Amino acid sequence: MTDHTIADASTLNGWRKSTHSNGEGGSCVEVLDHHPAGVPVRDSKDPHGVALLYPTMAWNPFIAALKAGEFSV
């Protein structure tokens, strides 16, 4: 079975914060581009915590659906 997590997300470099995050310490999501196993996603408030690893083939349609407004807030 393929592992879909990275135990300590701080072991990876190059995280970028969502453009929808603000500087007020609220909920922030960070992603890492160009990871060979998929798209790691972590909570910016817990940089040493677990990152979830999403398959690239699932991530791209998810982002397209977000941009198209297919999810309600």
C-alpha cells in the first residue's frame, strides 16, 4: 500500500502558502510543487506535523474545480 502522508513535513523545502491565506494567523494551507510522489499539503501552523500527499492526477482537477467555483463556502 502506498503511504499518503509525510510524517514530518519540515523535512521538505520549498513550501508555498495559499494565495487565499492572510497574515492574521488564521487557517493557512501550504503546498509543495514538484514533489516526485504527488502534491504534499500541510497546515502552516504545524510545519513539523504530517503532510497529506495527494496524487497529481487528482490534485489538478481539484484545483480546477475550486477555481470554477464548484464548491460552496
